[in-house]
Amino acid sequence: MYNEHGDTMKETIDAINAMRKRLGWDKSDDLKSLIHFLNEEVEELTQEIDKKELDFDAIEQELADVLMVALALADDLDLDVDAIIKKKMDIVINKYENL
């Protein structure tokens, strides 16, 4: 799924999974709960961005939450994050370059 030469995305996902295991979340997380958590984190990020005065530390924290849950979800689904992003980028480029 990932290259053997220290793929940063794999290292990040492994670290997220280690955290989930350490906190016991690996036993309680399922696809439905991860989607629920992802929606919560996106809402919290939206609330931070909607504030009159932006707090970039808070935005960074909320964005990290969104990314961690999204990466955990992708890993639980055994998806290659790099591959699905590149595939989607090709779709978007083809769609909008040809308008």
C-alpha cells in the first residue's frame, strides 16, 4: 500500500492508530462513529473560521482533528490515501479544464 522508504503518510496514519489504541478508541470506533466524529470536527472547524477574529491556533487544532479522523476512516476502510487523492484530483482537473 505504501512505499518502504519511510512514507510520511503511512507514518502519520500509524501514529494516529497508535494514539487510538492507547486511548482505547480502536475498540469503540466503527465506520458510523468515525463519520459522526468527522462531521463534529468539521462543524467545530467551521465555527472557528466563522469567528470575526480568527484564532489560527484554534483553526490549526480543529483542522488537525478533521484530518486525523479522516485518515483514521480511510485506514479503517483500507484505502490508500495518496492514491484516492490523486485519483480525485485527476477527476476534478478533467472536469474543470474541459468546461
